[in-house]
Amino acid sequence: MLLLSWSRVAVYETDGRFVRSFGEETLKCAWDITAVNDGRIMVVEMRGSCVHIFSEDGDYLGSFELQGRCVSPIIAFHQASEHVVIAGTEKSRTGPDLLRVELFTKDGEFVRSTQSPQIPEVGIYITRGMTVTKNGRIAVLLGEFDCNYKSKVLVI
């Protein structure tokens, strides 16, 4: 089991025994984490500028830059296509915030991206969770950043 804090990843056995931690030298504002089918672990930073890659033993392997500037990005891995999926809110200069979704190979090579306006009637502007279905559909949980915590799921 992997547990993420701001500046490290902690690894635990399924019975709760602590195994090790790593990332203290690299992670500054870690926001979300995913495991890749070859054992690598990817951590996206809160400011949405890059993804750090670690081996399953916690060795730092490198990083790759995101194409857009997302706020509070979330990360998932689609096993069938072996793509890393990153979704986050991107500020728009002309209208409502945008939901930006970027796809990368598991080696960090950019594949493509898409942007869609967020749902304006709900006032949504932050990503809260994401999953990728077996057939490649991306479901993103969007939520208001206020005390009401209204949420919507957008399926791409």
C-alpha cells in the first residue's frame, strides 16, 4: 500500500506494517500518486508542473513535464493502453475554468491532451478524483471549492 504526504511516499504491507519511505529529497508539494503495471510509482506535484517517477524500491528514476499548467492535478494509470492520465483545472482568460486532461506513455512521452469547459451552473473548478475504465473512458470527479461541496462526475 502507498500513502502520499507532501514530501514523501510511505510504503506499508497490507497488514499495516511500515516498509519504507522515499521521495524526501525530491517531492516538494506532492498531490496525487499512481502505480504503473511494471511497478514504477508516479507522483504529480500540486502546482501541476511535473510528474516524478520512482522505482518500486523508491529509487528516483526521473520526471517529465506536463504540457499545461493545472491546479491540483490528479493522476491515474490505464493498464490496457499503458497510458498515464492527468486531469486538472486550468484557468481560462476568457470564460469559466477548463478541465484539462493529458495522456502520456508510462515513460513520460506526451501523447495528446483535451480541454473542456467545466460545468458553469455548478461553479466547479477543482478536480477531486479520477478513474479510467477498462475500455478507456475517463471519469473525473469535479467539486466546488466552498463549504457546500457540491460534486459532479464528468465522463470523457
